[in-house]
Amino acid sequence: MSNKTTIISDRDGIRIDVYLPEVMENMSRSYVQKLISEGQVMVNDCPIKSKYKIKIDDVIIIEIPEAIVYEAKAQNIPIEIIYEDDHIIVVNKARGMVVHPAPGNHDGTLVNALLYHCKGRLSSINGVERPGIVHRIDKDTSGILVVAKTDTAHRFLSGKFADHDIDREYIAAVRGIVSENGARIEAPIGRHPIDRKKMAVNTRNGKYAVTHFTVEKRYRKATLIKARLETGRTHQIRVHLSYIGHPVIGDTNYGGSKKGHSINGQALHAAMLGFEHPATGKKMNFEAEPPEEFKLLLEELENE
């Protein structure tokens, strides 16, 4: 099974593998090139190559194969549990662990571990791929996540995230000396106009995004900050810090080279999560220390 999409070109002289990611949501240039190479993109009923330059009123037909659904399987993988009851489970996710199965990461994820630990008792709202998952943090970001065991808890927490009624604080080691003691970053975030796998400050198609930060400590060539999310866009902290010229150390996607440092991945940790309990209404706050690798980086910065 596949889905066909027809687009009438409104541009002239631009490569088709550049144009389609601009007008198709969540479609990267590499994926477009793959579809073209497999003959699943036609222009005026003719196959084309990625270098084809579109013309005004070209009829472009894209045949997109139906996505494969990966049903998560229970796996006995150690995880750090901070809190658990019949409604929720709060974990401190390790850096390097993917939150849920996806192409390229079918197992070994947090969901696989949770299914084993909870004996399958997780909310079903997000289907068999993402049971219980209310929010995510990146693979190479460590820190606190809350997971829903019941559909009622899931709906409650999802509403709180949508209303920005969740307290979330991160710590990050960033490149350069941040001169302000604290600031509010307001800049819309959307897909990068060229690299569709990345996000960027995008004033044309971006969504409202706000990050607050305070300086915790300044080193010789770096700064330790605490960041608080007012909104929750994909890669928000990483994009906003890169935007102001202080990318997270180790975040090679957004300019944070790890040159000279031993950390494997970005120096970003979800240190605190606060929310109302979905059953009792009691305000709960959870904190987690950063992993040893993060602490060793801070020692390196101290000794530079």
C-alpha cells in the first residue's frame, strides 16, 4: 500500500530534491532522493532524476510507501526509576538511549525497557510504537521523563504539556562565555529550510518558542547554564542556544563541537520535572543528577 500526493509546482528553476522538502511536511532531502531513485516521483507522467529543475505548473506525483509500524517488544534492559505508582512512572533516561522504537532503532529503547518492567501496563493512546510516552528527550540528552501507565493519566499529562503547565529545567554546558547572567530567548522554531532532519529559528514557518536561562558558572572558554522551557519545541534548547551563539558542547548538529572534550554527545541534561499528579492533583517535583560523563566534562572545563 502507498499514498499518492499531487503537487502543482509554483516555482521555476529549483531542483526537485530541494523543492519537495520545502512543501512536504516531515520529508527530508535524502528521503526525496530515495523516492526519486526508486521511481516513486513523476513529473508530467515521466520519471526524473534528483537534479531535475522544476518549472511553473509542473504536475508532480509522489508515491509514498505506507509507513511500517514497529510494535515494541518487552526487553530486560536496566533503567533508573525515580518514582512509580499505579498511574505514572518517572525515569532518569540514560544518554544514548532512544525513547521509543523508530526506523533504525527497533529495539533497545526506553519503551522496550518499560514494557518489560511494567509487564505491558502502559497507556495505549500512542499505539503499539509509543505506549505510555507523553513527551520525549533526544537520544543524546540524559534526564527525567514521566511516562503514563493509564490512558487517563496520559490524557491529563498531555493536556498539561499542551498548556505549558509543566516545570522543566535543564542544565547545559555551552561554548563561549555568556555575558548575561540570565535572559529570555523568544524565537520561532521550525524545520531547517535545507536540512529537514534539523530544526532552526524559522521566522517564516516556525512555531512560537521561548526558553529562559540563567548562568550557573563561567569557565575559561565555556559556561554552565540552567535552562527552563516555557514551550516544548523539538530541539528547542539546542536550537535557541546555538541561535544566540552559544551552542551546547558536543552538539555537532548545531555547532557545538566536542573538540578537546571527552563527552560523547551533547552536554545537556533534563535535571528537573514538576507536574500535578494525574490522580491526586498533588504537585510533584523530581530531580536527577547529571551522568558521570557530564560531571567529568565540568572537571575538564574547570582545569582548562
